[in-house]
Amino acid sequence: MTRRLMLLDTASLYFRAYFGVPDSVRAPDGTPVNAVRGLLDFIARLVQDHHPDDLVACMDFDWRPEWRVELIPSYKAHRVAEELTGAPDEEEIPDTLSPQVPIIDSVLDALGIARVGALGYEADDVIGTLAGRATGPVDIVTGDRDLYQLVDDRREVRVLYPLKGVGTLQIVDEALLREKYGVDGPGYADLALLRGDPSDGLPGVPGVGEKTAAKLLAAYGDLAGIMAAVDDPAAKLTPTQRKRLDEARPYLAVAPKVVRVASEVALAPFDPRLPSVPRDPEALLALAERWGLGGALQRLVTVLAR
């Protein structure tokens, strides 16, 4: 029997839960648990609506891997600077969110939902590895467009992108990518590295925005084809495009390894099967009482039992 796998970009989802659920949602001791309860409701809704056989909560064990920084030193550097200076940034983990992450970990473990990460890698890399290994359909749930690069109709890999909570999801397949960006899944990575991404500290090629990048990829196929055109005097690049792409060679030589998710990350053994009953009912009950998770946790346990 073919099994449907759902991969959660967990941090992306609990960030959305944190900002979508009021921080007045608190445990009996006053600790905010809005991200915890919001994430539990997200998972319950996802399981109820999409019926995965296997589900993996993919984790960021390293949100800024050193090997990526060595290739592009600006990679996520502004986030480090903001943490050191205390400058405001909507992507910085708020003080009331970071204490909720260990609670999320404990609850997922007590439920028996696989929680998988790898030292030196981001959740994106874990997702890329598991999507590549899958033998059946894969739903990747993320609010991060970087993972559009994994979309593959032939292998039934799609992205479920939350537009509002997880009740309204945009199903991202190759047709949507071509309509919106003019590329397929692998082409999205080339598009992303050409246009750059300030939120990730990726400079991109100066003067090459999303539309220009899409036109270049439509004309020359991929990044290698574009760079071959730069070296071909007969290629119909404008003088400005040729100059900018030529000057960006050092960046374009390393950017693919930074932007493309890793696909062969070594992962510890785990059981991806979606549990029908909690792995550790006593621990779950204690967590529910301590953190006031009753309603959200009961809804998820009920959905899993079905």
C-alpha cells in the first residue's frame, strides 16, 4: 500500500501559530503557550483534512549552518547582529516564544509524533532528504517559499503553503509554479539565488529581480545555461545583463550549494507512522495539566484516534 507522507517545517508553523494566537493564551502559572496550542491545532487540522499515513515534524537543529556561512558570509548574518544588538526584527524569536519550543518538543515526543533534525543542518535539509527518500506522495507544509524547489509532479511532491492558519492552504504544484514564476521546482532554486533574498542575507545578482531572473531561465534553461550565454558573444543578453552576471561569478559559483536544500543528510532512525494513541499517556497528561493544553491536546488526540 502506498503511504502518504506529511513533512512539517515545524519552526515555520509554530512561528505562524505564535503570531496568530493571542499571547493571552497562557498556562496556569502565566507562561504564554499560544505557540504550543496553536501548533497542536494546526497539526489536528492538517491530519483531519489531508489524512497522512506518516508525519514527521522536521526541526532546525542549526538555523545558520557554518558550511553555508563559509560559502556566503552574509547568510542570515543580519539575524545574528539583531540578536546581539537587540534591534527589532519580526523574524527574531520573541522572548515569549523561545521558552515554548521545549514544551512543543516534549508534547510531540509524548504523542509519538516523529521529531527529526540533524546537527549542522536546517529543517529544510531534513525535508529535502526525506522527500527524496519517499516512495509515495509527499505533502510539505511550510510558510517558506524556499521549499518550492522540491515540488515534483512526477514524484507527487507538493507544498501546502498556509495562507491563513492551516485552514486555507495554497497547494503548490508545478502548474502553479509555472503560472506564478515561470519555472518548475528545481528552477525555483535558480530563480531564488539570481534574485537574492534580503531576509536570508543572499545578495543575488545586482539588477536582476524576479521577472528578469524568470526571463533568463526561460531563455537559457538553468543557471549553467545562463552562464554559458554570458560566455557566448552571440547570446542575446543585453550588455548590462552580461556585465552584471559576469561580475557576479564568485557569488554564483557558491550560491547553488547554499540555496539548494541538502538531499542526503544522515538521520538517526525514527518511526514516521502517525500514532493512533499517545506513546506516553502519563507524560502527556502531566504536560496537559502543567501547561493548560487541555482543549487543543484533546482535539489532536481525538483526530489521531480516528
